[in-house]
Amino acid sequence: MTTEMNENKEGKKPLNFIESIIEDDIKAEKHQQIYTRFPPEPNGYLHIGHAKSICLNFGLSENYKGKCNLRFDDTNPVKEDVEYVESIKEDIKWLGFNWEDEVKFTSDYFDRLYEFAVKLIKSGNAYVCELNPEQIREYRGTPKEPGKESPWRNRDVTESVKLFAGMKNGDFEEGKYLLRAKIDMTSPNMHMRDPILYRIRFANHHRTGDTWKIYPMYDFAHGQSDYFEGITHSVCTLEFEVHRPLYDWFIDKLADSDYRPQQIEFARLNLTYTVMSKRKLLELVEKKYVSGWDDPRMPTISAFRRRGYTAESIRNFSDKVGIARRNGFIDVSLLEHSIREDLNKKANRVMGVLNPLKVVIDNYPEDGEEYLDAVNNPEDESRGKRKVPFSKELYIEQEDFMENPPRKFFRLGIDREVRLRYAYFIKCTHVVKDVEGKITEVHCTYDPASKGGKSPDGRKVKGTLHWVSVKHAIKSEVRLYDRLFTVENPQADKEKDFKEFINKDSLKVIENAMLEPHLKNIKAGEQLQFERMGYFCVDKDSTTDKLVFNRTVTLRDSWAKVKGK
């Protein structure tokens, strides 16, 4: 979880290695302005790893008063969708960033990319090949053995230009021809062994429709799009490090100026207890293991938003994780700590009883009712106070009562006294059970002199319980979300399907939680702390007739105890 840094000479926050490169470039007057980009594929929803990249790319442009583009890498129409485009834009704005000028697409450059491909053919650096995918793999060789040249590697340039035009016009079926770069089939870098530049694909593109019958590969399109836009620092994750020689080779062969974008790689974010592959996340969605991309158990930005995470907590988490050169795993508890840290300052406190047990205060007036002062947020006095109703019958948590409690159980039991938050001291006298022996009511007496939860005579009460008034309470559904997987790395065992490690208890639904009455008109997306129970967010499924809350995070890391056993 370390960040590799160099000290800033001005004594400010230490620089990460990417900032050091940029500052050296600025001092050398290599660029007039820093220009970065965020280039997602519109083939799924963004996850927390993308959030780190967003914070990095847009953050660099802000810190150095530069620019940052949002450019969709839309070169594979089979997997792309406008839904993903719109969700990605929403995620970036929610995180607090804005892109330079209009949204850009690689498809904006299809004409120019085609011209560049023709230029490669005419300069002898590309050719039309007829090998099928299986033959391509066979001819490529292995990391220890050189590849073999394609029989069509030395095809006449004029013929390759003509065939490539026919590919563009849709004259041939899919798989008949490929355009490949002519580099080095003996290179130790497998990506330099005559990589594919274009393939024939008859598919409707979400922006260009049926205009194009060929589509460029990522390695060819990406670097050239950076070049077209004037990107100075093309920041990407570490798996693209071996692609960098190819990135540079294309630009060296095609650039018509001295300007060159610089590719820089950093370690991708890997979180424990989750998967970060869009392919695997799509599988979870399509096979109904989750309710959708925004299911609060998913690691997507939209899921975090629905669950009640704040944009600030995500940005703070990205900052804490830092920028490293080596891959590793970040414990998800750091992410959970970041949201607790943020919501502790922002979320109002309320009382909500998830598993109600009725308490009857026998010496309280039968029709008595009063409104007590309750603090909205002890971390922020400006939030003020609210009035909570108190009456003869209350709900407390079932787990807060034991008929025969052990000595260190500091909650309610027979002949034991506890404090009700903001209210009074109460003492249990007896219980009422149903025919099966289940406790249905706990009967108590209260001390009128202890109003506000203050001891009238100095006696000490160790337990403090939250509660709600029975006749004022509103019923709601509460969804308790937990980690989606039971092991830290669900993909570590290559012999097993990652779905075997799905946590069957990752979602528990409580139908009859009881809440303070003033929450009746709360809006979707609002965040609260249920005292002693955790942080919660109003779900989008809520209606005027039914409130639905998602648990954002518990008040402390309960998994730490599990791991410590």
C-alpha cells in the first residue's frame, strides 16, 4: 500500500513518481501545457479501479493547471452501448471532475486512423494478412521461441492497399483478411511480433452506425488518438508497460512533427474481497448473482453511490492508496474507513431499531407523551438538535435484552438498569412470553428524575440503548449489505470458479425496521447514521408508502475480528 515518492523541494506534500516526471518536463520546458486524458471503453460500468485513474488523470490536470480529455475508446461495437457512455459521464461528474471541451471518441478519428494505416502500408510497415486466428497464434511463437513470418508478409504494397480498401468497403466476409504491422517476428516482446491493426467486423456502431466495416485495434488507435489530441502524458495501468514499445513504434512511424505523447504506467488498484475484471462483473450481472451494475455489493462507482458512499470518500481513498510502480492488493477495510471518516462528519444521527422488541414502561402515564432533545451530529454543532417522541411503549433491539445475562453484558436484563439515549433510566422488572416461550414484551419502570439520561443521584449506568416510540415509529425495509466474496482474493485459485466464493450472506433484508417519525419524508440518496448500528442511505427503491434503506458501512470493521480468530 506504499506510494513511491520523491520529496518536493518546497517542503510541500511529497511527489509521486508521475508528478516527478511531469515537474522535470516542466522545468525542461518540454511542454507548454500538461494535457492528460481518461480513455474508458464503453463496454461496462466503471469500478473503483477506474475511480483511482479518474482521480489521477483529472487531478494531474488540475494540479498543473492543464487539461484533461474524456475520450471513449469505442473501437469494439460488439460490446459497446450508449448506456455505458452515459453512466461513465455521470460517474466522472459525481466524483467532482469535468473534462476539457466536448466528450471525445476514438470513432471521431476513424478517417484519420484509416489514413495512417494506409500510410503504414505504403511505407512498407504494414500488410494485409490472410492467416486465421488459430494460425496467427501458431505463427506468433512463444516467449522462448521466435515466431514465423506470415506467407503474406511481403505482399505487394499496391495489392495490400487495394485489399485494405476492399476491407473498408465491406467486400469481404469477417475473418477473411487482417491488417498487420510489419515489425519483428523474432522480438522478445510478443506485442512487437506483427500485431493486428484492423479486423473486419460487421456490427452496428453506437455512433457511426454501419458506415465502417473495419475497426482498429486498441494498440493502434490509442496512441494515435493521444497524438491527434496533443496529450503530453498518457497515464495507464501497469499491464500496458509491455505495450509501450509498440505505442512508441507507431507514433515514430506516423508522426509528422517532433511532438510525442509519453506513456507512463502505474500499478492498478486491486481490492480484497472483490473482483475488478469487467468481464467477471458482467458475468455476475448477466447470471443474476447481483441485481445489476449498481447493486450495492458491486465495486462499481454507481453501486457505491447507491450504497451511500460519498465522492469525497472515494477521492480521499484514492489519495491514501497513492501511486505505486508495483501491483499489490489494498485491503477493502481502508475504503470502508474512508467512508466512515467522511460520514462521521456529515451524516446526521437518528435512532432506528432493526429487530424490534417491545418495552412497556409500567409507571409511565398511560397516555403520556413528550418530545425530547436529540443531537443531530456531535461532530458538527451547527446541525443543531431535533425532537424525538417518547411514550409508554418503546422498541429496542432484540439483541439489547437478555433474560439471564452474563456479568459483562452491559445492556438490559432482569433487575438491570440501563440508560435510554436522550431519555431516562429504565429497569427491567419482568417479561411476557408467548406460548412457545419467546419473549414478546419487556416490562420496566423508569426514573422520572433521570430525564435526558442524566443520573439524579450519581449512580452509574454502563449501558446506553437506542429506541423508538411504538406509536410514533415508521416501518421501513433495511438491506444489510456485506462483502460479496468470502475470501480476500476470489481469483487466486485458478482451479476454481471465482463464483464459488460468493458470500451467501452478502445481503440480508429486514422487512420491519422501526425508525424515528421525522424520517417519513426523507429523500432517496440521503445519508444517516443509525446510532450504534452503522451508516445508512435511502435507496432509490423507496416510495411514498415504503422507505428502503441500504447499510453503507458498519460503525467499525467487524471483519477484522473474523480474520483475527
